[in-house]
Amino acid sequence: MLYHIFKNGWEDKAYIDARVFGLDKVKAEVMTWTPERVQDVTGIPEAEVLRIAEMLAKNKPSTVVWCMGQTQHTVGNANVRAMCILQLVLGNVGVSGGGTNIFRGHDNVQGATDVGPNPDSLPAYYGLAAGSWKHWCKVWGVDYEWVKSQFASQAMMEKSGITVSRWIDGVLEKNEAIDQDSNLRAVVYWGMAPNSQTRGLEMVEAMKKLDLLVVIDPYPSATAAMAAMMRKDGVYLLPACTQFETSGSRTASNRSIQWGEKVIEPLFESKPDHTLMYAFAKKFGFEKELCKNIKVNKDKQGWDEPEIEDILREINRGAWTIGYTGQSPERLKLHMKNMHTFDVKTLRANGGPCDGDYFGLPWPCYGTPELKHPGTPNLYDTSKHVMDGGGNFRANFGVERDGVSLLAADGSASKGAALQMGYPEFDHVLLKKLGWWDDLTEDEKKAAEGKNWKTDLSGGIQRVVLKVYGCHPFGNARARALVWNFPDPVPLHREPMYSPRPDLVDKYPQPDDKKVFWRLPTLYKSLQTKVRDISKEYPLIMTSGRLVEYEGGGDETRSNPWLAELQQEMFCEVNPRDANNAGFRNNDFMWVETPTKGRMKVRAQVTERVAPGTVFLPFHFAGWWQGKDMLEYYPEGAAPIVRGESVNQGTTYGYDSVTMMQETKTTLCRVTKA
């Protein structure tokens, strides 16, 4: 698409000149992708690509939306960056109706990510450096040295951990190859379905080897049955509440936050996540440190339950980086009580007690709650004042690269900003240099001395920069089309690990193996070379994805009789040509077998919806294992109504070269009649 956009002069030149860095190198790569080359690699004819490119370019603003189909590849980071570059080239970022919009799978995935489950980050994406730890220790009211003493070493404390996609290698890999003292010996599956992860056969072997496996979920997930199938001890089920049995804040894909009220009391023995966390902390002896700033109450059964409002207030006190600081429980509850005052198109309150706020105070909602920032409906929008939800691109990577300025051009700052040029992130030094230091109160000066906009706990730097001078605390820079700290600074095509085209593997190989990557050795080129010709044995492309009826691993939704009725069996979509060649008809049982020796017995859904050479399977199923129903291994009365093979029993090895995201969208298989 970019080839046609550049060739026809459809790019937004003024936008690019003012707000984008490094596009010349990207353009040089793009222009090598002639229509003939694109069709050879993707199978998509030039006319289709041109039509879509022209449609986007001539109907602005336009948006691009994706889910896991972009990210769950070995080149997921390149796919995402390519889409972002497409929108930057068209000037579609930072405008209402534009942007790149990534849809989450359910209501609080974004909120969970924001508070720090990633193995390379503390809450609000602060990273793991000593300064980040000290910032959060101050927020938590806990001594930094005490926190450090909980780790084997400071080096381990500041080192990225193992991603959930690779925990099985944390168990099974040779110890001398792992960048930590011990292999993993215990795993807690907290709201995580195992059938949503690749390499299911190896996962079972890893589960066998663990000393301890804990499953925390409203429903016994497939983990429970998989573990029970192979071991008789060391597996524990802890029933967690659903969102209807507890209250608290939830963050949606657009970064808006809603306060959810408890609808019913927890059923049976289930407990809210924060109650379970506190119970763990008591066992480990650090419950006082965990809840230093959080009131702990007794629930109706006498369990200790941290106050959920206090938990959000603690997040508000520390999450300055992303502006998760202005959304106090009181402001969010006020929004819920006055939903009728918000315009359904602009999302903005028109009068009433929330007047001027955007619904749910989408982050960044900067400063303290008292600053009354309205939230930011669209990121990077220079057409609005920052105190009206406006913004610009962040100056996160310095001010210059290879002699070229990384700061935005003159005149491209957000509306009404005192600085109408590009400028760096704000700290105490810059405030003093600009003569803005004295706009802080004396108390704010004490707290802000030696600090920057994201470590000043008083919020004084943000208050002055935003409200007094209309600037953005994180600076005003250009978006990076060239990401110099990634393995491929310009997004490149690389063939999947398991490709049906050996000739394309030769032209577009995976990068070299990594000896240490997120604490583990990771295979790329060596494995791809080894399986280069495996398509002779496994000739069909196998991909997977979502259904409308089910969610995630599916145990909860497949246990709902109204949803279970809609899709009663696990299936595989197969083109009529491939079904006829394999000798089965629609609704026959069939086997799908992959190079991992995963064998899945599923119903054949013969359809033109998939092209010849490709099969599609949904990933929401579990409860069968290589043709056998695992009903006997579920706790009595707790098995899902609908059970079926997990597609991830058969998915193969492959991980993104930056994020370690698993490859679920492309592998190879063969199909036969069952």
C-alpha cells in the first residue's frame, strides 16, 4: 500500500516533514516491494492493494484496526510498525477518526497491562532500573533496600523476566542455558487459559516436571484437567470471583476507565483477586508492606480484603508516565452516576457535575485528580489544548539521532502551548531554565527538586507545564518510523518459521538465533533451516483465531448454556479442494496433524471461506486430548458443557524477535479422515 501511496504522491508531506523521523530509510525499503514481488509473497493481486491504498488515501481520516492477527507472528513487531507507518504517512495519527486501534479480547486486558504484569516493567511501564524501583518504593511507602532483599540479587531485580509464552522453556530448558540460577519450579496460572498458548504437548511435559501448579480462575480452566491427567499431587485450584462479584476499575481498549459495582455477593468459596493476593502475602510474610497505604477490611466470611478504592488511589499516586493519576475512584463513580450527561459521539459531558470530562477519563488523564484534567480521547492530537485532551508525540529517545533532530518542527506543538516548537521532556532543570520554576508552590519545589515529570510525586511539574503553559510534560518530538534499537530498524518481511515456500525462506530468512533473550535461548534461523522442506510432509497452512460466541480459552463461555448452544463442537474450516483430496466430507470427523506430532480430532467444516492450501481452527476449545474426551479429569460438575481439541496442542515453535509474542497464526499441517 505504501508503494502505491508514494508512487502516486498521496502521502501527507507537511505532516511527515513536521512530525515523522526516519521515513527516508523506510521509503527506500518500501519502493523495492513492487506489485509483482508483493503478489509472489502474499498472493494478493496489485489491483486489490492499489484499491485499498487509494481508498485510505482519498477518504481521510481513516483508521486501521487489528487484534491478534497482526501481533502473533515472529514478525509481529514489524507488522504493527508497518501499520503505524502507513497511518503516519497519510497523516492519520492524532486525528479523530484516525489512528491505529488495537482491540482487546475482553474488558480489562488494557487495565491489567497498565499495572505491571509484563516481565520487563513495573506498573505504568516504568521499566526495571533502580530509579524505577525507587520511584515505586516511595509510592508504596516501602524501603527500597527491603524490596531489594527479596531478590536473589540486584541484577536479577533489574533483569527482564520470562514471558508467559515461554514458561515451558523456563521449566524444560537445560539449566546452564538459562540466565537465572534455577529453572522454574512453581507456576501460578492466574486467569490464564493454557489452551491459548502454543506448544501444548511440551506444556504438558513442563506441567509434569513442576513442584507446584496453582490455578486461580472462576472456572477450572483447561490447566486443571491437563494437570490432573498426568499428576496426582502438587496442583491447587483457587476459585476467583467474576467481575460481577466484585467492584473496581476496568480499563477498555480506548484507555477509558469504568467503575464496576458488585452485582452479587461472591458465590461458593470464590474470592476477589485482591483478597487472594493478600492471603498469599500473609503466607509469605509481607502483607504489611503490600498494603502500607491500603485499608484492609473483613469480608462476610472473615477474610481480609484490601479496599479496592485505595488500590486505585495508590495507582493514581505513582502512574505519572501514562497519566493514570487523575482518575480517582470519586471521579469515576461520578461518571457512572451521570452517564446520561455524556455525548455518545464526542464522549464529552455537556453540563452536569462532570462537565467537560471525556467519559471514563481515558488516559493520559494527567496531574492529580484535583487538577481536573478531562482525559485524552485521541492520542497525539495537536488540534486541542493539552488541558482539553490534546497532545503530541513523546520525546522519549533524546533530542537528536545521527545529526538529525528528533524534536518536532516549529509550529507543530499542541494548540495554545507556550512553546510552539519541538521540546524535550520536562524536569527540574528545564523548568528552571525556562523561568517556570517559581510557578511551583514551596511544597512542590521540595518534592520536584532533582525530579522529572514522571517521578515528581507532588504533580507540581505536570500542573505547571500543563495548566500554566499549555505544554505536554513528555515533550514534543517526531514519531519514529525508523526504530534503531530493534533488530530490524526498518520493518522487514521474514518468512514464518514453518513456511510452505522454501524458495521464500531462502530469500527472506529468520534472523540468527539468540543465545539469551528474556533469560532464555531462542531459536530462529537454525530451526527454520532445519524445517525448510517440511511442507512436503505437511503441505497445508494452519492458522487460528477467534469466534464471536466464545472468549479467550473458552472455559467460562463454553460453560454458559446459551453460548454453548451456538457452537457445540470444535471444528476445522477446510476448502472443498483440500477436503476432496483428503477424502472427507462436511461434518465428518477429521484429524489435523502438525510437525509437533500434535493430533487433533475435529469436525470438518468444508467451506470456500478459506482458500485452497489453508485451514482455520478456533482457539477457544479444550477438554479433549488427541481424540479423547478429558471429562473424567475435571472436578465433578465443573467441566465445560462444550469440550473439544485445543488448536494449540498442535501449534509450533516461533517467537517475535522483540516482544517474544508467540506464533499462533502460521504453521503447517496435514489433514486426514478420522
